[in-house]
Amino acid sequence: MMLFTSVRCGVTKAGDISGTPAAKRPWRGPTIAEIARESGVGSATVDRVVNGRDNVRGATAARVLAAIARLREPEGSADRPAPRRIAFICDCGVSFSQTLESAVQEFVKDDAGVTCEFASVPTWKFDAVKMANAIERAAGEADALVLVAREDLTVNRAVRAVVARNVPVICLTTDLPTIGRHAFVGSDPTSAGTTAAFLLGQVIGEREGKVLLVYSAPYRVQEERELGFRRVLRAEFPGLAVDERVNSNDDSEFVYRNVLRYVEEHGPPAGIYNIAAGNIGVGKALTELGLVGKTVFIGHELNPNSRHLLETGVMTFAIGHDVELEVETAIGHCLALLGTPTQPPPPLTRVRVYTKYNCT
């Protein structure tokens, strides 16, 4: 049975942010300092927004414009519009879901004129029909949707129906490019995979060996990570070959058992690349087998679990990205599509590499 947990992450004060950018309006108070206090950003950022300069994130600009509108209105004005409602619907591993929800909560506490609702289901509890129903239900209540979802015919059909009703849909972290979504926000997964292969090959060096690839479900982000990883291994490290693909199901205990079984049947791999969740389970298996420091282990996402694995030397590298920026960018896309004046959102976020020395 699939269970979605839903959390209302916060409602900010409503503000009229549907007009033209501040730089094109005659300027009448409030002061820069008052706007900075109200919006929770620096005076220099306010100045850039007011004067129409670049280098301001779209959601940050929206926050400043909302603060200006609130300060110009009498307290309690009945003409204030309701906050924009944005629903995050996520099918992913538990640790990433927690990281993502924390980033959403961090964003909405800064009074951005939006309310965000967060609903998630763990990978191993996925049910296509229930996921599709959750998307349809959220689209009927929210102004825009942000999705973390795998490739699935039933889910794709539901998203296409939502897009046809002119509800903005943003894909976060993993893309669904064939369903008419309005934008994808995240890092380049192929680049993340090529980076992982290069690092793994550099550490292993001239030795020949097997590389165990750990995956979970048909998420496009995982498929593209694997594509980039295999491409670099084949071109630059011909002595290394992907020997097997082990399913993690984004569940630590499940992948722990599968890695133990793999080593028992095939022997220790030279490296493990986990393109999915479940890093704790991989690390537990390596520790129990006495392979820490012998098998190069590369995974994804920086969170408390992977940080501990890095600091204790169980994980060699973690490939990450700026989740907070991606949440802000996704909400900025939604606001722009809903008619809120914003700066153009940035391109794909950068792939980050973490070691035990820079994971704090």
C-alpha cells in the first residue's frame, strides 16, 4: 500500500506582486532599508531588483517585489491576493525526500508570498495509479506543481492532463521531457555520471577490475547518470567494466543484502557506483565485509548519512548538487508562469564533489 505524507510547509503574508517590475514604476517609498527588513535580503539585493539589474535569483526578486507591495498597502487591505499555492509531489528515497522537504521549509519561512505543500512516497511503496491520483488531486487545489517522479506511462498520462489544463508543472532533479512539463530544474545527470567515472578511475588507477553499479527504479536521472558513467569508463578506463547492476530499491536494508549477495557470488569489486539512494546499506555491507579502503565507493547526495560515510572513510566521494537553489529556482519558475515578475531563472545547477574534507 502506498502512503503519501503531506506537510504544509508554511504560509507567508499575501502581497500584490502581479504588477510590472519595480524598475518600471515611479518610485515612491518605502525605503531600501525597510524593503530589506521586510523581505529578509540585503540592501544591495533590493537595490538590484528596484533598478532592474541582473544577478538576482528569480525567487529572490519575487520576494523583494512582494515585500514592496505589502509595504505600499494599508495593513489588513482586503485587496491583497491569496498566496500562491505550490504542491511538491515526490516519489523518491527517504533521505532525499527529507533533504528536499527541509529546503522547501527553509524557503517558505522567508515570506515569499507562497504556501508550499509537500507530499512524498518512498520508492519501494510506489503505486502508479495512486501517484497519478495524487498529481490530479494536487493540481485541483494548487496553482502549480513541482514533481520528482519516475518514468511511468500512468504518471505521464496524468501529468499531460494537468499541463493541458494550464497548470504549471516543473520537474525537479529528474526530468519527464515527453509530457509537456514547463521546465526542468536540477543538475546535469550525465555530467554527474561522467564525473563519478573519472574520479573512480583515477583512484583505482591502472588496475583492472569490476565495478558494481547500484540502481533503484526507472528514474531518468539514474539512467542518464549511468549513461555518462559507462561512457567515460569505456573511453578512458578500459580495464574497468560494469560487471553487474544491483537493485537498491532506495532502501538501505534491501541494498545491504543485495551487495552482500553480490560479493559472495562474484567476489569484491574494485569500485561501487551507487546512482540511487541507500548509501547507508552499501556502506554497511562494505564495513561488514572488510572492504572499507579497498573498494572505491561513490554515491550521490550530501546528507547526514553520506556525510557520516565520508567522514569515516567508508565512502570515497559523494556527488551532489545545490538542493536549496534548485527548490528556489523551481518555485521561481512557478511564480513566473503564474504571472509574477521575476528574473530569468538560472541554467542547470553545478555538479558538486564532496570528500571527507569538504562535506561539513
